[in-house]
Amino acid sequence: MKRFFPPLFLLLLTLRLWGGDPSSVKIASWNVENLFDTRAQGTEYEEYIPGHHGWSEAMLRKKLLNLSEVICDLDADVIALQEVENDGILARLQQTLGRVGCPYRYRAITTGVGRPVHVALLSRIKIVKKREISVTRYGRERRILEITLATEPSLRLFVNHWRSKRGPESERVRYAKALRRRLERLPAGTEYLLLGDFNSDYREYRVIDRRHNDTGGITGINQILKTIDNQGRLIRLATLGQGKGVRHLNLWMELESTQRWSHNFYGDKEAIDAILIPPSLADGEGWEYRPGSFEVYRPRYLFGSHGEIKRWAYRHGKHLGRGYSDHLPIYATLERVSGRKPSIRVKKKDVRKPIPVVTISELLKRQGLKSPVHLKGVTLVARWGRHGILQAGPRGASILLYGAAQGLEEGRSYDLTVYGFKHYAGMPEIIDLEVDRSGGKQDLMSFLPAFDPRMMEEDRWLYHLVREIHGRYHRGKILVDGTAIAIHFKKRARRPKEGDFLRIKRAQIGYYKDHKELVVWDRSDY
């Protein structure tokens, strides 16, 4: 791994290593997936018992180099790490980073006997204080790491790795309550970040699995850490300062909904890693979150040929010595404000303006949104995972929800607030929304007309879902009653063979670039 450091970079790096006070700090978090050493301690996961499954000193060195490649390229000033066995292996990673030209002078890790992995942190900025937060008095859970950095003003980081989804939500609620108790004891205006692997989606309260829901729908990340307001809406940068007590912005809200993921579990893209900020990081003084700086680190080399995350490879009971982690790193930048200046948040007088109510037809005429709008009495006529179709009445206009349908129920009516809207290759899409009110169930048969080829010529059917399409597949088209109609299958691996006769249960009349087409969203639809 060869790197060239220009003189200016060397000067800045030297200042950091000497404990200089930075004007901006790039902070990252990464679950490095089971960073174990090669000393048998009796608490290792079975795959990492030294001398078994190919886990050896040579294999460990490969893993350390691979992790160092990512951390070095990411170039964060501070990086929180999850799934680190102990301080010894953290020191090995620190040494490896130094050898490849990316030194981190300071480190910290939680302690505790009997836990296979811990949370840790590497920093170019001096650590002046470390504290460990126990989740319960029994001390069996992973502790939360609290770090205070040598900055002016003071900045604290809380590194988390909550209980996985193998356990119920009540176990993650314990972590959230322990963390909140600590936050409520901090002086007013304390500047801090919460980060790590929370094993909770940013909208967990809407998508919680029934198997995990032993709390009556209460979730640790949303209701306990208050990333939603009293009306059940996710807090956004513009509303972070409105309210009292503990409240946070989950920085996933800074990205488009389709980009909100850092972990891919068997095709289910999840946003379980997170960075949360309090109002003190958006109040116009001291340390401030730089709007738009939150990102997922996605270099091409972290992905396989089919778009999968290139995790540390372990197959057929053997370590293969390649890959990185099953999580992607996330990061954000804080900048220091000298003196007081206008808040980076939207002004309160602007936030309080009433949100206009529009129809789907009116929304379709827009190219984008500068501010949110309400949709009232619209029905979700179809849903495929994170995607769906909204319709205004049995013969009303339709619009696609792209990456924004999770948590909604097919066949139910809603009042919604739309925050994100765009056109993709001519197709209008709602990409971010909040539920204001859910209504009753609707008879979907009245919303889905039987298909007639003449519908493709009438703009009033554009973006609608239609049913009962029968015809033969030929060169990317379906022949229906002698009419050749372009057809697109979202699941490309499930496209029919040339000459197949298709019985399509439902499809959307869509628009791609300069032509209309039928869109089949799922294999179950034909």
C-alpha cells in the first residue's frame, strides 16, 4: 500500500499527532466484523479459535492489512470500532496503520471479563477521559464507551454496539435507557455524538418485526433516544432544535431513502449503524454538524461482482484470507464555529409555515420539492419491500414510492407528509415521507383496472397499477392482442424466456426516458 503525503498534509497530520486543536473533525464508525487475536482465551467465537478453521497468525496479518486499507482510505480523524476482541488486538491494528502511513496515536476500548468482543476507538486527537457505561448492574452486556477528546470546546463520543436482532427489542431498550440516563446527567449544552452499531433501523418503530416486539412498539433508538417527535415523526435537521429534553437527529435522514443502508443481510439493506447528534451540534455555536457531510463509505473495492458487500470470507469452515467486513463505514464532519452565528438549521419562522396540501396530480407536475407537502387520503395499492404505489381514489392519479414504502400496509389509506420527490429517467418518485395518519382498509379491486392495450396511449393511466395482462414475450416486449408493448422486469434474473406465454397478475404502466412501458416489480406478480 503506497501513499504519497504532500508537505501540507504532513504538517496537518503532525499537528494532529501533537494534540493540536482542529477546526474540523471527521468522525467515522465501522463494525469490523470479529477482529480477534490468535491467543486462546476461551471466549472466542468458534471460527476464531487459534489453530482451527485456518485461523492463524498469517491469516490475522491479512485481516489487519485489509482493515487498515479501508481505515487509511477513509482518512477519519476519529473512528469508532465495533467487534474488537481486546486491547491487544486493537494495539496490533494501531501498529499496522502506523506502518502503512496512517498513524492513530490514541486508542481506547471497553473492558470486562467473558465478553467475546468490545467497542473501541482510534483517534488522532488526544483522549483526555474515558468512561464505560454498564447497561445493567449485572454487567453481562457489552458496555458503552464514553470518550472525551482534547478539543475546545470539549467533545464527547459515545460508542455503542447494541444487542443483535437475535434478541427482542427489550434488550436494545436496556442499552438506550442506560445511555439516556447518562445523557440526562450531562451539563446543558454538552456537545456529543452517539455512534456505532445500534442493530436498529432509523425507523425501527415503523418496521419492527413481530418476533422482536416485546415492548408494545417502543424502540430504543426512536422513543428512548428520541429520534422521533411527540407526533411520531422522525426528527430532521430543521426540527432538531424544536423541543425540550433529550432528542436527536439520526443522520440517516440526511440521505435519500434509497441510500440509507450500511449492512446487507441476505438482500435486506439495513441502516443499523448510525450517528446521532443532539441540538447542541446544530445551535450555531461551538461544534456544529456540517450539513450534508454524513455519508456511507462505498469504494468499489468493498463490493463483489454482484453488488454484495465484500465481507471477510469464511466458507466451508475455513478462513480464506480476503474481504473486509459485513458492514460499511459511515462518517460525518463537525466544524468549530468561533463566536456565535446564525444557526445552520432552517429558521423557526420558516419551519412554522403551514405545510400545503397537494394532490398526487399536482405533485406529478413538479420537478422536485423545496419544502414538504401533505398528501391526504391516498391509498397504498401495492408494495414490494421498500417500494410501492400510491393512488388517489379508485380512478385517481398514481405515483411510485421508491425506497419509501417500508412500514406501510398494502390496501390502507394514509395522510402523508412528503419530504423527498424527484424524477428518475422520466418516472416521478416519492423518495422520503412521514405518516401523519393511517386510515381504513380499501377494496383494492376497485383501484386496479383490467389491462387494455389502449391504456398505453392515454396519459391518464400513466403510473397506474393494472391487472390481468396476457401475452407472449418477445425481445423485451409482450404481445397483447396483436400489440407489442415494451415490458421491464425489475428482477432481471427472473425475466421470462423468449417465446414464453405470460399471465401477469399486475404491472405498473411506467415511463422510462422517452417511452411508456409495463413494469413488473416482483416475480410473484406473474
